[in-house]
Amino acid sequence: MRLAKKEIQDRKVVEGLLAKCAVGRLGTIGAEGWPMVKPLNFVYHEGRIYFHSAREGEKIDHITRDARVCFEVDLPIAFVKGTQENPCKAEYLYQSVICTGRARLVEEEAEKKAALRALMEKYQPEGGYGQFLEEKLSLTMVVGIDIDSMTGKQDLG
């Protein structure tokens, strides 16, 4: 990281951002070598990132061809306005996390259900949802990202 003072050193803060952010961005490598970034719902659970997907599609094609991925979340804090005298005072205050790792298709039923349950708990913490229907589970792919590196960065002004 170019500016060490912006690195978030506390792993709990970094993991807290992964828990708090509602949308993550998955970076994959396309068939022709072009990067592709897609926003998605996700959960950070037991040291991994999980998301669900249809069994077929661009994300799954990319992951099965090349498991290397990048994952990013960011939390906007504030936009600071520039002034008439100095427009360069404008800045964006934020916290962010970038992870690299390898994505894998989760086939083991217990891990798949645990990841889906964690997703529901994140996005519907009040509960009120039932059990996962087997016919829906068979149509749903869960992807887990085994994280190789995780870096937090912030500019709080």
C-alpha cells in the first residue's frame, strides 16, 4: 500500500467492514483475459466469503475456468466539498477492504446450507424465513472464496 497511514491494521475492523457492507464486488477473469466486476450480495462467514448464484452464467463460467478472484467492499463515510479558493480540498472519506483468493463451487450440503443461513441472517436479521426447500437448493449454486490476502484501507479525514 502506497500510504501506510491509510492501511487498517486491526483485523477486527476489517472483518467488521465485511460484516457491515451490504454489497460486495466480485472480480473475475473472463475467457479472453478481460477482468469482469459484478456487484452481489454476500456474507463473510467463518473466515470465508460466500454468495449464491444460478448454477449457470458468466460468474460460474469464469470461476470454473480460473478460480482466482478479487473481492471488494467499501463504506462511504462522507464527501467533503472543495472551496472557491481551493477545489482540491474536496475528498471522499471511506473505509474499504480488498480480498484476493480462490473461489470454489460449494458442493457439500452442510456447508451450502450454513452459507445460505448466514446470508439470510445478514440480510434478514429479524428472522421470519423458513427452511430451504430442497427443489430450490438443487437450483442454487453457492460459491465460497478462500481468502489468500485481505487488506483494509481508510481515509477518515
